[in-house]
Amino acid sequence: MAFKISFKIGGRVQLNHSEVLPVTLAVCDQQGQIEELVSFLSPLPKPLEDKFKQWQYYIGLQGNRKVAKNQNNLISGVVNLTELANSLKAELNKWLGSDGWIDENGQPDPRVSRVLERFREKITQKDEVQIIVQTEDRQLRGLPWQEWDTLAGYTRKGVEVAISATNFKRLTQKQTPQLKATARILVVFGDEKLGFAEEEDFIKSLRQHGGEPHILRQPTRKELEQKLKDSQGWHIFFFAGHSESDRDGRIGRIQINPADGEQGIIEITELKDLLEGAIEKKLQLAIFNSCDGLGLANQLTELSLPYCIVMREMVESSVARELLKHFLAAFVKDRSLFASMNAARQQLQQKFEPGKSWLPVIVANPLAKELTWNRLFSERRLSWQWEMLLGMVAIALLVSLPFSIFTEFQGAKTLTLYAKLYPHLIVYPSLFLWMPLFAAYRAHCMIRVKTRPFVIMTLVTVFFTLGGLFFELTGDRIMFMEFKSDATTTISAQQLPELYSEWKTSTADIQNIPQEILNTRQAFDMEGNLTLKKSEIEPAIKHLYKDNNAGLQGLLRIATAYEVWRNTQAFSISRWFYAFTFIAIISCGVQILALVATILFTPDAIFNKNKYLTYVIICELGILLWLPFQGYSIEHTKSLLFSPAFKGTLAGLNILLYAIVPIIFSATVSSIYRSATKKYQPILLSFLLGSLSLTVLGSWFGASVIDILFGIRSTNPLTPWLASSLFFAALFFFLFVRLIDHGVGDE
């Protein structure tokens, strides 16, 4: 949980014949403001002011990133920077102690300390505390506020203090979903003599996390202006080189190339219009790895830029590089900007002398939303026109098989028969398949980087889908919708014994089929060859509804063997649409492995893990709802047509399905615990367990329900089929999708 403390420090006013600084202290949590009080602070005491100036001077001796035209000759000498930093810290705490605060009567004001102490009791070590000091005073902006003991003790890792202007406004920036959603970073390297190789490597490493750096090396003014105009906009602006600010910290200049004058040195005000355009699009953060950047930040925050990171004073290159390295390492782990800066500051404290870690500071717009790496991203979405087209293609795919059957076999009567026999392929797609298709698309939209596990599992998806399709189309128990209406084949007498042996039937069993069901005696010619005609066999199926005939079931086992029809022209057009439907179902099912593997092994590749996991579970639910339909085809259709001994419960892809379900379930549970925020973990787990419970219930009662609504026992499956499809689609798209999009955040 994030807490925020703000100190708004005004200009000097007279109080009881003394000058004081009015300070408004506000404490907020995620629910809003908790407390506010007004107090007064004495101006900087001279000992503190002197120590601060000494620190500014000596820290600046080692800085080498100041604008070239104003660089002073470095002064040699031995300085105990550790002692100086400790003295400055001591004077700072003395000033901000109980004696420094004054009430409206000019008396010591203990309320500030009491509020801060009381508030600290509410904070756990896991909570994040963000502190903003709002002031226009250059000296106050330059102080190391994070060294104030009262604030530093809030968490074991210390706190991060940002500075801000007292005048600001909220800027509305709308992230527009796009096909290639990356964090676009405009990188400008100024004087190459400073050596930017390490910084360039740090920035290029962001590509594996979805970053898209565009690097300008010692650009001309025109080149920089052209890049700032880029219609796609920028999320982060990064500059490394020489810079400086005026004495009051209000105006900043950067040197973009070694040239002197306006060709190389640019004031931020000269880029105002271009920067305003970049900020309105999506610029969230500017990082200046250069000297004396408070003026740069001041002018950018006046343009309502949400966040800047600058150096308070002159800085040496080694400190700037180390800061960038550790800040980016923490930021891409989706820690907040404040937490990432604090992590980087801790590393600087360990590596450099005291006082050097005080140089970097966040300059924030207090009204800006909290910034994390993930919040730079939007969904990788197609335009609405392409999404509409894709939706129409998906709808066409979902209804292609029943439409093909209706047109090819001329009527609803045949469609009704096939819907009863094969609801797992004819009814299920329009009833539920749109759910995993849509969810898989939306989950893919949230993957900002296609990582190695994702690519490998996607290739596995393609392999299993094509392999499954091959076995499905060349396997036995062919469905009647795969044959043309006039499909006919003849089995030679020499081939029959082998088929009888394989399918456990005989000529006598076939000839014992009652004549009113099927005239099998005419099927055998004088030489003992058996001629099979779909137009004669298909009507006989209806008699199986009332009485299972072993002879007819044996004949159907032979009649649906692929070997019997291999070299014929008997296959229908609907067989192709059946193949498309099969590919859609199996690829959705196996693709879940790629989606789960991505968040399990490379969670940083996903920018909204809560929403991503929600759609993954919806995808799983959509495929799990297919299992009762598949179970119906095994327990009812195949048992009816071929006898229970030949229904093939563990045949073909069924074994794969039964094996994948527990693997996916376990991996999803692990992903929820590892990647979802604590707020959403119980919600996602409940959703997942509910989906699994629905699957278990479906395995027990689903086949019977399907049989009554759409199956053999149904009198008219078309009516409940159409009504259910419309109801579930409307419920999902107009309720659940809106709830997910507007209610599931990434926190």
C-alpha cells in the first residue's frame, strides 16, 4: 500500500515581526487525504546554509557533465566529503527538529512531529511511503530531504522524497491501444567524449522488457526536433551529456552536441511546443543524466510532465551511470518510480562517498498517477476497424460448419440430425468457442515481449494442432457429415475378412440386420463384395435410437473406417469446415500452455498481470466447457453407433486432453500466487476453482444435459441452441468483458 506525505512550503512571510516559511502538511492514503495542518518553518539557519553551500561546491568539483561553455577549471585539494555530508545532515535534522517548527503565535509547534510519529505507527515495513516537498526555492529544492531522520525511519529501506513546484495542473493522457505497444524511449547522447557505452547497454537491455529505444548521437537541433514530432510519441525521454541551470533553478539548458552556441546548446523553452505535444501524447518521464538539472525539471513540470529525474548539482559520470543501471533494474521489475529511485540510491550509498547519493532527485507533478514500467504500456490492440473485421471472420468460423451442412445437404433436417450426433463440433463452437478465442486474443494483447517460452510453446501449439488434425482426418470413426450425400464405396470380398477381424463383426451379423432397417442382402453382390451407400446407411441410424442392433453397429464401424474411403471422391465440402473448427478448438486448448508458460516463467513480459490471468482463466473455462460435449460424443454418439466397446474413451487426443488439464490447472495456480496482486489473488483463485468445479460437474451431469437439450433425446435442438448462443454471448460481452476492462487493475 502506498502512502503520500506532502509539504507545501510557501514564500517568506512576516509572523510576529519575524520571517517564516508557511508549510501545509498533508497526509494521504489510497482512500484520500487523512490529515492536514498548517505550520511555519524558520528560514534556513546560517550553519545549515553554509554547510549546504560547501557541499554544493565540493560535490561540484568532481562533476564533469556541466555545459561546456560554463565549465570551470577543477580545483584540486583534499576534501573530507564524509565529514561534510554528516555535518550537513546534522544541521538539517536540527533545523527540522521540534525547535524549527513555529505555530501562528510564534511558539514552538510540536504538531508536525506528532502527526508524523502517529502516522508512522500505521505503516508496516512493506508499505511504500512517497514524500513530496513543494517549493519554488532553489536552496530548499537542493536539500537532501530524505536524510531527515523523522522521515528516514518510516521504513527499513528509507523513503524517497520528490520535489515539486507549488503551482501545477493535472494533465489527462490517454493511452491508445495499438498493434505494437512498446515503451518508446527517445535517447539523446550529447558529448560522446564522456563515454556513453555503458549507459547505451543499460538502455538497450530494456528491449527484452518491451522497451523500444531510439538513439540520437550528438544530434543537430533539427534532428532532435524531428524526433520529438514523431506521431507515435514517446513514453520516456533520456538525455546524457552536459547541462546546467540558472542560479534560481528555473531555466535549464542541455548541450546536444559539442558545438557552441545555439547549434549545440538548447534551452528547454525553445522546445516548448514540441515538448507539450509529446507530453499530451504520452510522455511520462524525462531522465537527465547530466549536471545541475533542477532548471530542466522546473520547466518541464511547468508543461505538466508527470515525472523528471535530474541531478541537483554537478555530477561525475560514474555516479550517473551507476544510478541509471540500478534504477532501470528496479523499474523494469514493475516497482514504482519512487521505490526504484530509492533502490538505486541505496546502491549509490554503498559504492560512493556519503553525499553523492543525494544528487539524483525526482521532480514530480503531485497530481500525476503513480508510475511503474507496466503503466507505460497499453494493450497491443488492432484498430477498431480491424477488430471488427477479425470479429466477423471469427463469427463466420464459428457458424461455418453448421452453415456448410445446411447448404450442402439442403435443409434443416440433416443439420438437426448431425447436431444431435456431433454437438461437440456443431453446437459447441457457436455456444462457447468464441469465449476462448476472444480471451486468447485479449491475453495476447497484454504480452509486450514475445519471450522464448512463449515462442517455444507456440511452436508446440502448431505442432500438436497439425498433428492432431492429421490423425483426426485419417483416423477411423469418420462422421457422416464428412461424406457427400451420394458417397459410395465398394469393399472387395478379399478385404472383408481383415475388416471383420478388426471390427469384430461378420457377414452373418450384417445380413441379420432387419430388412426394414437396412436391406443388406442387396449390399452384397454375387462375388461377395460389399457396397456401402451413405444414402442407405444414414437413415438406418434412427433405428438405433430405439434398439441397439449389433449387426448395424458392426456395419457402421466398417463404414466409418478411413481405409474403406481412402481412395474415393466421397468426402464432402463440410469436411473442410469441420477441419477449420477442429483447428480452432485444439489450437485454443494447446495455446493455453503458451499463455500460462509466459506468465509462469517470464512474468515481466506481461504489463497487466491481473487482467492477463483473468483472460487466461476465461480461455481455460471456454475449453473446459468443451469437455462435456466431447464426453457426450464418446458416451452417447459413439456408444450408440459403434457399441460401448468401441467408443474410444482413451483414444486419440482424449488422452492428451486428460493429461493437459491438471498441468494447466497447477501452472495457473502457481502463476496466480507468483504474479497476481494480493487483492486479486483470492478473486482469481475463486474464479479458477469455480471453472474447475464446473468442469467436474460437467463430467458428471454435462452429457445428460447436452443429450436433453441438443442430443439424441432432444426433439428440436435448434431452438435451445440458438437461444443459448445469443444469451451467453450477450452476457459475456456486455457484462463480463466490461467488468474485466473497467474493474481489473494492475495496482
